[in-house]
Amino acid sequence: MNPRSRKPGRCILVLFALFAATAALAQSTPAGSYAASLVDEAEYTYVHSEMLYTHDGDNRGYGAEHNLARANIQSLFQSFGLTTTLESFRYNSVTYYNVVGVHTGTTAPSQVYIIGGHFDSVNNPGADDNASGVAGVIEAARLLSQWPSDATIRFIAFDREEQGLIGSDAYATAHAADDIRGMISMDMIAYRGSSGDRARIYGRTASNPLKNALSAALTSYGGLTVTLGGEFDASDHAPFEWQGFDACCLIEYAWSSNPNYHTQDDSVDTPNYINYPYAADMTRGVVGWLVDAAGATPDFPLGDCNGDYSVDGFDVDPFVLLLTDPAEYAVQYPEIDPLMVGDCNVDGSINGFDVDAFVALLGA
């Protein structure tokens, strides 16, 4: 997070802008729920602790770890099959880069949704501020990159946020003519403290539709209680709001009382500090929101023969139909790849040998 947020006047304004989140305005969807359930805490933890240089002595500000972390983010985006670029900008006569991974939409590619987080730090390990948000962006990219989506999704790791939102401002200005339907900045999402399963969302009044939708997703898919706040020009969502786009900042509830903020103790090695289950729940909310907003279609789970993203008694008749009349099954469920859901023993074919495996999936 940009240090401007620590100015006393700004903090007072932010505190007065806080208000309780309204009731969820949208219901969860089967696809969103299933996608959120696939967020892998172990994957998140590995990336955060092993790929982003978050240990004692690491420095993603102006230290060697800054460029090493950027290279790892770029490599991860590329490994997911995203169209990955380094978009340059200048700051203090030096060239820096935002890392951008693009998952192009199938039916509405000009419509764009963005989730981002800054990978730079204040010359410290920056485990919470903001490797935590970047790890969430990467975990979302790992999942969403594998599924078709109606709209385009951009995953962005911004640079030089701590010097005044420099990288995100450069990006938002350069893409001011794009059809950006929503932007979320994931900034400090892993310090739970004693606040419980709670989160905050900040943004201008004009961004309320996005803030409310994300709040509903965090509640439905992440099990979090959300408090909404107002204008907060101290994270990478702000330059997008300045350009007239709906944008908001997702942040831990206890960010303002984080004892390790902008210190060398903002490290994964600080005991009882980084809370990975909490960060995974924050990420689940964002993934569920992306699936619903961008029209992503997760792969159906094995045994889900009726395509409702669950394996239960409602799948029995479709499974029997698939075994006995695959042509009719294809007519009734044209959107489902039969092998994806019906090859329950994973031997490359659908036959009677799949029955026992299907029954086991029902009872799982």
C-alpha cells in the first residue's frame, strides 16, 4: 500500500467514509462456488513464500529481489498460457515494468476485467504489503487461465506503487480508451490479526456497483463479512477511478493496525503473522466474482453428468443415459464433454467399469 494512506488527515477521512456493507445483492452461482472451491491454499502459500522473496532480508523495493520477483511473476503467467508482456513506464528517469497476463475473451473480448496488485515493497520483504495480493492474483490466474470466459481478463502485477501509484497510473492512462468493466486491487490480504473473518473494500461512490458485487462474492464464496468504505486514493485501483472506471481496493480488515506495516518484520518469518487460510478465502471471493462477472466457464467436475457443478443424486439419470444412449445424452447436454464427466475410473472410455467409480464419487 502507498504510504500516503498513513497521513493522519487521510486516515480520518477514510474512517469517516466507512459504512457497513449492505446485504448481498447477488446470489452465488454454481460455477462461481465451484471455481472458488478450487482455490488451493497450498499453491498460494508456495508462490507467496517461495516465489516472491518474502523472507527476512529480502528487499523488493530497490534490492536484487525486486527484479527476481518480477521475473518469477512473468514466468508464472507464461506457464499458465497467458499472453504475457512487460509494459514499461518511466519513473525518475528509470524504466520500470508492470507484468501483464491476458486471458482473451471468447464472445466479448473487448470487454475487460482486471485484478492486480503491486509487487514492489518499501525496501523490506513486503510479505503482506503486497506479496499477499500478488499471490492472490497469481492463484486466480492459475485457475481462470484454464477456462474459457466471455470477456477478457487481465492479471497485472504493478510496480512502483509505493512511490505514488506510478505503475498503475501509467497503465490506466495508457489504457484509458479500453472498455474496462471493473478493476480490483488486491492490496494486503493476509494479516487477519484478531479481526476474525472480515474484510474491507474501498472505492468512490461511482464504483458502488462493483464494490457491492465483490462484497457479495466475498461473503458467498469466501465466507467473509465485508465492510465498505469510501474514497481511498492509496492503492492501485485509484488511477482507474481517475480515468472513470469502476474500481476498488480489497484489503484486510485490520490493515490500519498491522504492527509490521512498512517494517522489516513484514516477513513470512515473523511468527503468527501471515494467515494463509484467510488469504485463500479473500482469493476465493475474487475468483468467484471473476467467474460471474467475466462469464468464465470452469470445467465440470468428474461425475457431474448434469452440469450443475456438483456430484449428487441428480446426476444418476444423466449418468445412466450417458452409458445407455450417448447420442441422446449429447442432444440433452450439448455443453458437456462426456469423457470429462463420465469417465469416472479415468481409463479413457465410458462403460460399465465406470459405475463403481461413479457411485464412489456420489458418496465422497
